[in-house]
Amino acid sequence: MLLFPSLLLAGLLPALCSAATPKLDKYRQLARKHNGLIPLDAAQYDELTSSPRDYSVSVVLTAMGSQYKCIPCHTLQPEYQLLAKQWNSAKKQDGEDHFFAYLDFATAPTIFQRLGLQTAPTFQLWMPTEGSRAANQLGPEGADFGRSNFQAEAIASYLKTTAKLPSLAFSRPVDKSKVVKTAVLALGTVIGVYQGRSYIRVVFSQTYIWAGMTIIVILLMTSGYMWNQIRRPLYSQAGRNGQVTYIAGGYQSQLGAETHIVAGIYGVLGFSTYALAHIIPKLNDPVRQRLGIYVWTGVYIIMVGVLINVFQIKQPGYPFRIF
């Protein structure tokens, strides 16, 4: 008599277990359908992030529309999609259910308003509320990948540690087009150097060419070129009254135009000194020599005055000036 209930119970248990996680099955199918990255609407966002959760999920709230001009959104999206694609095809351990999803502002502005979001992209990590990876925190955990330039490697490292996903790893695929371009460029360079070797030998033997290149490098390096390469500042900016500003006030900031302005000033000052010390003394005509002294001395004094004015913009408290 006990055999029939036992068989009935044994048949019902698998069905009960599979029905216990309908969301998990639903979003597994959606992940496979969208190659790992699930696009959400408002209802799906609420459903996917609601409790209980026997999975973790990372959601990027973004604004991909061209009207929003969100450059970070367009930088993060392909990296995030690449990571989701690799995770979709990766071998996972038991209990490592994790979904990659994104919610666009154009699809669900009400979610952005409810969360009080004023900027995008915003990254959220929702940990499981059940299972071996369950966390006490019901709400999402945020992370800022702006400093890593939204690279997939940084996102993978964060999720592997924080979301407890030991199987998560990212390997950047080889860009075949770049490999072909690099090979073609290298081959063209080798052929060009071989064909023009006689001309190249002449160029490399000219001291004036090397001297000119060295002077240009010195002027750029002493005028803040490396600072521009590291900080990537604006070339110019609009002032309070709408006028264009090319020099930023203070020592903690700089505009790209400052490098060219200061390098030009240094270059004219240097050439003025060279002219007064080496070119003019060699002139045989006294009139031309005297005129040259007047001209280049005047140029030197004017450029020193301009340089002091630039210095006063950077340091308004400096009391001295020529004009």
C-alpha cells in the first residue's frame, strides 16, 4: 500500500524542484537567445531584480540614444556585451548562475526616475538571496569602472571576486583586421625603407634636420605636452562672457592650446637670443647690424612681456609686468 504514494511522491519531486525557479529558467532562455546580454524593459527589470533570487545579475542602466550623446555609454556597451558573450558560452560550476543585462533609458525612463539617476551608465550588481552565494543585502551594489575606461577585464575581475564566480574569466579576442593592417603596414614600411634607403641615409646625416627636430621636442616638453597626453584636457573652453579661453587659470589645470602658445613664445625668445648672439655679429654692414639689434631686442622684450602676462593668468597675484 505504501508503494503507490512513494512512487507518486518520487514523480512529483522533480516537477516541484523545476517549478521552484521559474525565473531562472526564463532568463536562462533569454540569455541564450540574446547571446548572453539580456535587454530589459521596466517590467523585466523589476522581475529580474525582485526577491527571492537564486542567481546573481549585473545590470547596466544606460542611454544609448544618439540624442543623449552619452560617450561613456557607448564605450561600456561593447565591452560589457563581449564579456556577456564569453560568459554565455563558458563552462560553469553548480550555483554560478549569473545574468548580464542592461536597461536603456529610452525603454524604461520610469526606472531611472524611480532610482533618481541623473547620469549614465550606472552599474548594478544584485547578489542571490538564496543558495550558497546568498548575501544579506537585498538591494544592488554599485561599481564605477570609469577609471579603467570601462574595460571588460576590470568588470570581469570585479564580478569574479564580488559575485563569487570562480569560473568567470575574460580573454580578449584577437582583432583580425588590426593584425592584417599591422602586417600590411609593416611590409609597406620595410619596402619603402629599402626603396628609399639612399634618401633616408642623406636625411639621417643632416645635422640641421636633427637639430630642428630636437628643438621642437624640447619646446613641446617644456611647455606641458606630456601633461596634456596624460590628462587629455580640452584644447580651449568658453569663458563666463562667451569668449574663448586658451589659457586656464591656476597651476592645477591647463588647456591644450597653452602648450602651443608657450612653446611659440619660448621658440621666438630662443631665436631672438640666437640672432643677437650669433647672426647679427657676423653682419658686415653696420646699418644692417644696428637695425638687427633694434629689431631683435624689441622682439625679445615684447615676447618677455607676453610670457609675463601668461604667467599672471596662471598666478594672478604676480605684481610685475612690462606692458
